[in-house]
Amino acid sequence: MQKRGQYLRYAAIPLSFCMTHAALRSSVLEPLYAQERGHTMLWSFIASILVTAAVAWDTIKTPFLFMYSCFIMPLGQHKDLQGRLEAFYQGQASIYDASRTRLLRGRSTMLKLCAAQLKEQKVARPVWIDLGGGTGWNIEKMNEFYPIENFEKVILVDLTPSLCKIATERFHRRGWKNVEVLCQDAVTFRTSAEGRVSLVTMSYSLSMMPQYHAVVDRVLSLLAPEGFMGVTDFYVSGKSSASGDLNRHCNWLTRNFWQNWFDLDHIHLAPGRRDYLEYRFSTIRSLNLRNHFIVPYLIQIPYYIWLGAPNTETFSSASSVRSTSSSSSASSTSSIVTRPWRLDYDPSLAQHTQFRSYIYAFTWEDPRVDLEYLNLNSDDVMMVITSAGDNALEYAIQNCPKRIHCVDMNPCQNHLMELKLAGIASLAYKDFWAMFGDGKHPNFKSLLHDKISPHLSPYAFQYWDQNHDRFKHSFYKTGYSGLALGIVEWWIKLNGISSDVHALCHANTIAEQEKIWRERIQPVLFTPIVRRIMDNPVVMWNALGVPMNQINMFLEDGTTADYMENTLNPIASHSLFKTDEYFYYLCLTRHYTSTSCPSYLTRDGFTALKKNLDCFRLHTDSILSTLESFADGYLTKLVVMDHMDWFDPNNNDELDQEIRQMARSLKPGGQVYYRSAGKYPWYNRLFEKHGFSVEALAIRERGYSIDRVNMYASFYKATLQQKQQ
């Protein structure tokens, strides 16, 4: 009702001017209007501005005072920093919060991440200091994520009296007795909580402090051994983009314009400031974002959100340092103990930057057959290719080995695996199922910030924050494998067989399933146009992840179409899509069901994994480099999928080195399991060269499937007979 009255007042403005104009054109005033038309129009314009300002003052007051204080009002000369800050903020203290909502982005996100970290650490009655806390907006906002009454003490420190007055009044209204306001300098203030503070936050205040290094050092003296710091602020990067920090680099114009612009207001964005912060602290979370202030995409102010813990080493670290691969846990320079899954890597290397996304959103090898031969036990130390992580999770559920090393050169595949591990560790089964069973979760970003974030490495957190929309509609239509699922969906609709596909996926008997496949699906699947698409190497790589060298292997036995027919035709006779063939059920429906899904998505599997997560280590590196990092005789089992099909048989030096390293790092009797698009892969001889005996576990024949996927022509085991010198 109040808004309606406000709109009616605004509508009265043009109405009043129309009536004035009509009066001036009346017979009485017409001569005067004609004689003084110019002056009349000028005064009418001025009057309209004044009337509008009077009527709409409550609405325009905030932006008017903000612009006047920031861009017009002279600051004059002041003897110290406090005097200058007070002169700047005194006239706008009452409208400070209302005027900064769009300018100071990221504050809520930073507080959410800090609250999630506090909850994960389970600190009893923590102490929190908000440095440069101004009006106390941060503290009031934090109450939504972590109740203020749960803190032993909250201290707001700010040098500006007018802002501290607003904060004091705010906390008095809320009745918070454990919140204290100190109108003092961030470097010299004193508190009885020295050395036992759990959290220090700074929102757009660090860049305003001239004694930057002293402030950062002071925070270190305040924090308890397991305390941490949260910062959100403007920034500009240096010229180099070598850090590999996602979206951190700023172009020349952005870098120079904003640094000089903010310098006019004594806000210092020199890149060395943030570098020093990350030198003294180990990064826990980090986001680099752009504020599209006022004019979207034209104005882009760089800002960052960062959480860090005191460095326990004397050298700089962006996160954790590389640990010995065979160690029991991944070491960290941070005083905060986090999940040890992800080993550190350099994201700026060309071998990593070539990947913009994961290729596989789901794993395409049947783990049931693997487990029949692996005979895993609690003493096994495995190395597997990460892919989407489904099979590694299956191994941990069925026979939890001592260690499972997951290796992938594509950082995004490990980001996905890390998200699954973090989701299992932090989420309820219902939310985890929504993400990876249904393939969509409407509140994924909130889950990421509130629950999952403490379990993710900085790199994985950055990736999923930037790609949070992957779970908005259909997760399994993302990544390069999602392109293949999109083509399948389009083809089904184009041929009008949606109902037939639904019937296939919900058939109750093998006979019914075979009949639907043979009579309704198969005739429209292997058409000339599909054959032509399958013969295109670009499609095979981008949609199915099949490289040219692998294509050449199955072309030895026939055409691409022949290979696909030999793959798909036996599937309908193997087992029911409805209860077992979850690989193809997913491809046709883009989601799983509770009766047709990988074991990690069952309630029992999810519960079992919550107890077995510490066995995983994620290596973002090549297989060769990872093998070289292992001690002699460290591994007992390797599962390398179809990886070796990707090598050129005419230039195989790297693969030869890789198999040599397999022999070195395996114990005698250790085994390597692999699949191939060829029935008799050319690299079998390399295994024999390095002391392995090679055994075919399954070779596909026309009309028969070797597992539930049946995508590969063969499945092999190579057993190390003797150690190679």
C-alpha cells in the first residue's frame, strides 16, 4: 500500500505539469507565455527537477548523498587517518549500508564460507574479530549463517567514529551482549582474545589500510593455531597470468584504470598487497569475480573472496604443497587440517590449461567385471584413471583397499571426483542423490557454499562456483560426454521413438526388452546418416572421447558402424535396463533411478563410503609422472581402462617408459588391468618386454557382450613376473 501511494505521487508530477501547460496556453496567459517562452520553459524545467526531488527524496536520497560524498565533497586537510576517514563517512554514515549493496559484492558469500568452515571445524564458542567492520553489517548478516549467540565474543574494530556509532546502535537493538565495538586502529588495538581468535574477517577494508603489511602480520598474532581469515576486497592482478588462479588475471585496461581510479579515494589495489596476504597465509578458498556495477558488462570491477589459514612454513604457498604420493596423507602448509584427497598441482601448465571441462560426466567401464578379477583386500594399493570417479568409488565400497590413487591429467575430471567425495562427506543422501542421481539440484550453489566448500581444494571450489549451473537442469548433459547424450536425445525425438525408448528402459523381462530393441529401436538407429556421423573423427572425439589412434584399432576389424553394432546389439539380451543396465539407462533418460544406478548412489553404498573416504588420493598429472613419484614395489594393482589405445603404435617411446614404470612401482605378482578397442592390442608385446605375462580375460565376439557396457573388444590382465632393473 505504501509503494502504491509512492507511485501515485510520482504520477502526479507529469499531471501537474500538463495542467500548468494548459493554463499557460489559456486566453488569459497566452500573451505572456508567447513573450517569455524561453524563460518559461527553463523555469518549468528547473521547477520539475525541484518538485521531483521533493516528491521522490526518500528514493533518491541514498544515491545522491553517495555520489556527493564520493565524487564532489572536498575532504580538506586532516592531521591523521582517522580525521580523513571521519570527514569522508560522517555525512553518509546513515545511508552507508543502503548505498553499498551493489558496490561491495561478495560479502555474504565470504561470510557463508567462513560459517561453513567454522561448522566443519566444530570450534566450541569461537571468537571472531571483524577488522574495519564499519556499521556492523557483516556481523548482523553472519547471524543468518552462524548465530551470533554461538560465539564467545565478537569484536568489531573500526577507526571511524560515525560508523562505530551506527554499529553500536545496531547491536544494542539486537540485544547482543557478546559483541564489542572498538573505535581503534587495526594495528594497535588491544584485546584479551589475543592468540585465541578463531576467525578474522575484513570486507573491503584491507585495501584502505596504509599499513597493509603490519595489519596482515597483526592478524597472524591474533589467530589461534587453527584459526583462519576471510577477506573480500577489490583487487587488480599483475601483468603475468602465470598463477593459474581461475579468472584472476586482469587485462591492461582493467588493471590500470581501476588501480588509478581507486587510488583517488586512497584505496590501494597494488597486486603486491594480495601477494603478501597469500605469502603469509595458505589459501583455503579463493574466488576471483567481476562486479558489473551500474552498467552490466561495460563496468567490471575485479574483486576477490578469499579464506586462508596461517602458513606453517616460511615460504609462499597458494594452497598445499606436493606430498610424497605414497604417504598416508597429503601434507599442507596450513594449520587447518583438511581432507587429504587432492595433491597440489600447477594449473598454469599447458598440459592442464588445454582442458576447459571434464570429458566424462559418468564412467563408461563396467566395475562389476573388474571386481570379479581384482580380488581386492584391505592391503591393496591401487592406481586407477579418475575419469568420472564412479569405478574408484565402487572399488572402495566393495573391498576398501588401503589406498586408491586416482590419476587424470584433466583437472576438471579430478574436480568432479573431488566434488563427489566432498558431497559424500558433507551432504545428506537426499541432496547427493538429487545432484548425481536425478542430475539436478535447484540449490546447488547454496550447498556448495554452506556445506561442501570446507571439503574442497581451492581449485575445485573455484571451478564449481564458476560452473554451479551444471546442476540447474541436467548434469549429465554437461561435459563432452553430454554432447553425445544431447545427440541421442535429439535423435530419439526426431524419429518419434520417445515412447519406445521409455518402454525399453522399463521392460520387465529380457524377452520384452529384446523385442522392443529389435523391432522399434534398431531400425532407426543404424541408418545411413548415423553411419556417416559415426565415421566422422571429430564427432567421435568430441562426443564420445574416442581419439584417432583408437579408431584405427577397431577399423582393423571392420567399419565404425560394424563396431557400434557389435557393441549395442547384444546389450538388450544381457540384463534389464530397468534394474541393472544403468549405463544405457542414463544415456537414454539422462538420469538414474534407485534400481538402476552405480553403487555409490545407493543408500547403502553412500553410507559405506562415508567411512572409507580417506583411502583416496587425487593426482592431477600424467600417468607416467605419477608412476615415477611412487616408490619401488609400492603398488599392487593398476586399472588403466583404454588409456593405452590412445598412443601411436609407430611412436611409442612414452608408452614404453610408462610400462617400464609400472613394472618398477608394482610388487612382484602385481597386476595391470586394461581394456582395448582392438581384440589383440599392439602394446601387449611391450608388457611382455618388461616382464609381464599377458592374459586375455575377455574377447568380444559378434552377438555376445563381455560386460554390461560392451564398448570394448577386449579386456586384459598383465601380471608382473619379475622385477625389472
